[in-house]
Amino acid sequence: ICNTLLCNYAALSPQLKTTIDKVVTSDKVVLFMKGTRDFPQCGFSNTVVQILKSLNVPFETINILENELLRQGLKEYSSWPTFPQLYIDGDFFGGCDIIVDALKSGELQETLEKAMCS
């Protein structure tokens, strides 16, 4: 049995980092979430899905509940401890609270527009 810090530290292997790099750059907008686009399994994930749908942007979702290794590795990859995690143009954008604030300020729409045009 290892302590939590050690387990989390070891979660992001070089192979997993390479895989995550490929996934976050495979589409312009990628959402790592609990559940799926059609069946979100937490309120925060549902909120972000509804925001993205309302903005009519194409996005891919990855259900982190299906892969514990991915879930732990992503926390280290993004330096963000919770889900959902939104990536735009390969870059980590934020979690639910940041996305809601960015929507209100217009920053989310601006970032998505730039990504769609690049």
C-alpha cells in the first residue's frame, strides 16, 4: 500500500502522457468528464456539456469513470484535481467554475472562436 502522494505522483507515466497529448490534440475541443455527453454522471459535467451545446461547438467527451489510470493521470497532467476538465486547441482551459465565469465574461466564446478558426 502506497501513500496517496506517491500513488498520484506515479499516475502519469511517460506512455500515459503521450496518450493524453494525442487525445487533447485530436479534436479542437475535448472534455474529460464523469459520464458521457448524453448521460453526464455529475452536475458539474452536465453544466459544462450544456454550455458547450448552447454555443454550438463540436466537442468530444471522454468518460473518466471508465479508466482510473486516466483519471489519476489527468489530475497530474493538468495540475487540476477535479473534473470536468476542458481542453481547447490542446491546452487545458479549466474546470466547471472557470468555464462558467469565462462564459459570463465572453472569454470562453472568444477562445472557442479562435480555436475553430485556427
